[in-house]
Amino acid sequence: MIEFILDRYNYLIVITLMMIGLYIVFSRGNLVKTIIGLNIFQTSVFIFYITIGKVAGGTAPILMGGYGGGHGDGHGDTYHGNGHDKDHSAAHDGVHDKLAYEQGVDAGTADSIYPANDLEAAIRSASDQVLKAESDLHNVPEEFADSANQLASDAGLIESDTTNQMSDTLHDAPSELARSAESHANALYDGAASSGEAHGSAYAGDAAAYAGEILYSNPLPHVLILTAIVVGVATTAVGLALAVRIQEAYGTIEEDELEAEDYKAEFGHPITEEAVG
Amino acid sequence: MSIAPGLEHLPALPVVIPMIAAPVALLMRPGTTPWLWASIVSWVTLICTIMLLDQVWHSGPIVYEMGGWAAPLGITYYIDLANALVMLLVAAMASVVFPYARTSVEAEIDRRQIPAFYTALLICMTGLLGVAATGDAFNVFVFLEISSLSTYALVAMGARKDRRALTAAFNYLIMGTIGATFYVIGLGLLYQSTGTLNLLDLHEQLANQENKVVEAGFAFIVTGIGLKLAMVPLHLWLPNAYCFAPSAISAFLAATATKVQIYLMLRYVFTVFGFEFPFLEVALNAFLILGITGMFYASIVAVFRDNVKQMLAYSSIAQIGYMLLGISFGTVDGVAASLIHVFNHGLMKAALFMGVGCVVLRLGSSHFHAFKGLAKRMPWTAWGLILSGLSLVGVPPTVGFISKFQLMEAAFQTSTFISPLLVVLLIGASSLLAAVYIGRLIYAMVLEQPPEGAEKITEAPYTMRAALWLMVIANFYFFFHTDLTVDVAHQAAESLICTSAGCGGAY
């Protein structure tokens, strides 16, 4: 029983904070203290959401290894690229650079997570180029349109193959992995770039992350609670502003005195002892 | 159906237009410009909601994907008849109350605050429309807080006339925030067991889930929304907030704010959880008891209030009891009656609060003393109040009669644990209580003499009287033309209740 509770200590914290907050709100004497109670109450909800989103053993939901300095050049070249061909070659360069770097660094390491990271990063960078290339696709002459359509259907197959094989190859030697990854990444790039299906390749990148078994915490509750924090701050601000105005209008922010004043305003005479008792 | 070009974004427009217009109003000089701007925006929004309702009526529910992101991941706006009707109500009330507000607001709030006032009003409108339009559960919370935060500020602006507006706004803020936080907790629990935030997707994921987490989530959400809609034991914030707010705000809030929450409750109880959810019966029984308690408790308190605004505020709580009663039947007719009353009560309460606002403008008080002999001093306002008051009681030929009739008809066809006949009699009895407090007001206005030596007063300005009488006429119009309310509400109730498990009552 005790173990059951201790295992869920985070919920215990949430409930304790919630009760403390609500108690302060209800047993208030002072308006500012009430707002502080409200804040504690809301904080318990924030912790609750963080608890929901946390996956045991998972890292922060930040893409691991992606967007490092290794392929920055490729980015720079293509960002304002004018033509399809230029993008094409530049993207390839980016992928090649990355893979070469990877082979050098990871050749000796046995840990399979890191290659997966870099593989994923490579594919990320490839898909990134694709995203850029996509915008330029509109400039491609009409002839490309037909072949693009045909390749579009191929791209789906290639992607699913890619992810399947990736998980297989992850246990192999890094250099082999890199070679296969290179071909896959190229195929992926060609297919996706031609069809303009940039989203598809981005998903392939995610799939690669799964293949590497990097466990991420669920980012959505964190995003939600960021929104809720903003709302909470706004509420606190309005509440404190009201407390300031009440202080100006009544000269006090003590609940009992305010009630006595309002009673007097309503019934024309102050609260007597009998009325209270 | 093919949609006319440019109209594919129609579901988002009623939310987006006031949202963009709000900060613009803040930049304007104090005076009539912000008022004119807000009024025009409200009319444009009204046109959008009418087109939206028309489109939903003819071609079925609309799913609009915000930014083109598909359903379970992206935020979708899901518009069916139920929320199209509620959005129409909000926009219609705004388009009547905003023009009305001009003179009343100039008299009641600080001149420097006028641009801020209309900004907050537009933001409030955005929030209310957003709650109704969105199909994403967390988006509901964000819009709920957008509307609530602006409402706190608007209520507090009544402080120039009476400083009690400040304490009323503060209490509203505390209660409202607790309600919203309860909603978020409940949502977290539901997310934990389903992994989705889309309201329709939630329904599918929740099917066949029966555990304590979901039940706790349900309880938190119902309590949270219950706080926001002033369900009886949780109503304490409402009377003072409505009483001390500027008159135009009282009219707008009474007609829209709690109504949107009723819609939200319907959406959660029937669309998200549905009858497959075994815990629902407990909630419906609770609504039945709380609804009837509210009808009587709030009506009795209203009879003894000496401030007419406060009396009307308590009457609002009683009317919410009727709506909860309609929900608690758990049938298409019951929910339809609830939706009809949402719409009709909006019309009545807007008219009543606007009438009181005219009196406050000319006599500076909403106390019963000010209403003595009003029929002689301000005949237009007084008769407007009398006719809309009769509508509140439920006298034919007014919309109040339609509401009561539909509710009683629905009550006869249900088999709750209280016998139907008793429920019908209770509805009748609480209507009598409404007759008592409205009768008291009418007595003061028609039969009592104005105080000795009272100086002659002029009628309220034309804009205010026109808005008041527009609402009074609407109270009669919708008695004779029930296709908008009754037909739409019945279809909307069917769309709410008839889910994958088919139609039918909870019992």
C-alpha cells in the first residue's frame, strides 16, 4: 500500500498542492492572499499536466542530434536557391557531408543510438532541403510534371521500405549503416523532391527516430500547460489590478472589512453584533 | 455541396472578425468612434453567423480545419445546428446591445475608459463565439478564459457608479478561475485516458472506457462548467456581478454568457460522453434536483430583492434551472426545450436589462423606489419592461410561453425518478413565483404614484429605446414564427443526442 502511494508521489504532490491552494482561497482574509492561493491551486494543475506528459525514461521532447552545425553549409547555399538543379546538388552535398562526418565519428562506437541520431539528422537535413526545393518546384517546366506524378506513387513505397530496413540495419556496423542510409536517403530525396511530398519524408525522419528507440516525453501536455500558464498569469494580473482598485476605493483589502462596508451600503446601517452572532 | 468561393472560411469568421477588431478599438479616441466601430463589427459578425446557420441548415455540419491541419492533431471548428444557433444568439445580442450601449456607457463609465470598454466587449464576444464554434476541448478552455477575463474587467468598470462592482468582479474572478481550472483538471484526466483533445474524437475514444479516471474527469468538467453557468449551489458570483456591472454589460452577459456555458454542458454531456457512459445517469439526476432547487430557491430570493437588477439576476439563476431541467430529461424533446429556452431567455433578459438600463440612465438607480409610477414618467421604457416581463412569466403570445410549453411537453414524456406530472406542476409553480416578482415590478410601475415633488424626466434616448423595443418585438415575433427556434432546436437536439449509439433516452 505504502509502495503504491510512494510510486505515485507526483500525484500526491498535485493533490496536496491543490488542497492547500483551495484552502487558502476559501479561508482567505486578504485579497492578495486569495490570489496567491489561486496561483498555488493552478500550479498543482501545471504539475499534473507535466506528470501526464512525462514518459518514464523519456528525454525532453527536443529532436536529438538534428540541425547541428555539420550540414549548415548545405542550408546556406540552398536557402535562396533559384533553380531546381542547384537545390538538388546542394542537398546531395549536404547529405554526403553529413554521412562522411558520421562515418568518421561513429566508426568505433558500439552504441547504436548515436548513429541513429545522425542518420535521422541526415534524413532530416535531406527532407529540409526538400522543403526548400518544394517551393522552387513551381518553376520546374511542364515536362517534369508527368514524371513527378509517377514518382509520387513510388515515394510512398520507398519511404515505408526505408523505415523498415532502417530498423534492421541499425544493429549492423555503423559504416554499413551509413552506406545503406546514404542510398536510402538519396532515394528518399529523389522521390520526395520530385513529387513535392515533403511531409512524407519528414515523417520518415520521425520513423527513424523511433527505430533508434529514443524515448521522448509527450510534448502536447507541455504545450497545453504553457498556454494555461499564460492564462494563469493573465488572471493573476487582472486579480491584482482589481485588488489595487479595491484598495483605492475602500482603503482596505481585508475581506471582513469589505463585507462590512458592502453590508452598510446595502442596508444603510452597519452590521450589529446580534446580526453577526 | 459546393461552397461559394470565399465562404470556405465562414466557420472561423465570427471568431476572427471581432478578435481582429478588438485591438483596433483600443487605438481610437474616446467618444463615439469606438462605439460605431464595435457596432459595425457586431453587425458584420451577425451576418456571418446567419449565413453559417443557413449553410448548416441546408448542408449539414461543417468541419473546418484551422490552418489546414487534419482532425485529431489540428484544431478543428465543428459547427452543427446546436452551436450555429448559439453563435447566432451571441452575435444577435451583440448587434442589439452594442448600439444600445452608447449613451448608457457614456453615463456609467469613465470617459477615458470608453475605447478599453469596447475592446473588452469585443474580446468577450470573441471568447463566447469561440467557445461555441470550436471542436477542440483545450481551445474551449482558452476561449472560456478569453471571455471570462474580459468579463471581469467589464464588470469592474461599473465601479464609477458603485464601488461594489469591484468586489463583485473580484469574487467573480475567483469563482470563475476555480471553475476554469476544474475544467482543465477534468480535461487532463480525459486526455490521460484517451490521448486526444478533439471533442468528436474524444467521444469515440471514450466509448467502452469505464474507469475511475474518466469518471473523475467527467465530475471535474461538469463541476467546472457548472460554476461558469451558475448552477445553483455554485451561483454565488452571479447576482452581484450582474447587479453592479454597467447596464449594457448586464444585458449582454445575461443574454449570452451563461447560455454559451449551457451549450458547452450539452456538448459534453451528450456529444462527448453520451448515453453509453454509465456515469451519465448520475449527472442527469443531479441536474434534475439542482434544476428544480434553482428554479424555486432563486425565484423566492428574487421576490424579496429591492434592487431590480439584482432581482433579474436571481431570476436568471432560476431560468438556468429550467435549462438544466431540460437537459436532465435526457431526451431530444428535453434538450430541444433547453435550447429553445436558451434562445428565448436571451431575448427576454436582454430586453429586461436594457429597460432597467434606461431607468438607471435617467433616474440614476435601479432600486424599486425609482420604478414607482414609471408608466407615467417613462411610458416607452415602462411598457417595454412590462411586456418583456410577461414574456419571462410565460404569458402567451410571448416566447416565454413557447419555452414553458415545450419544457412541459418534454416533461410529460419522460420517466425520471420524479413523476412527470409533479415535474410539470413544479414548472408551473415556479412560473407563479416569476409572476410574483414581475408582478411586483409591474405594480410599482403602473399602480404606484411617483414620489411627491419628483421632477419631470425625459424618456431614454432613441437608440436605447429602439434597441429595447426591437427585443420586445422579437419576444412576440418568435411566438408566431417558431421555425427558427423550435425547428432548429429540435434538429440541433437530435444532432447532439443521436450519436453512434443511436437516439434515445437515458432511461
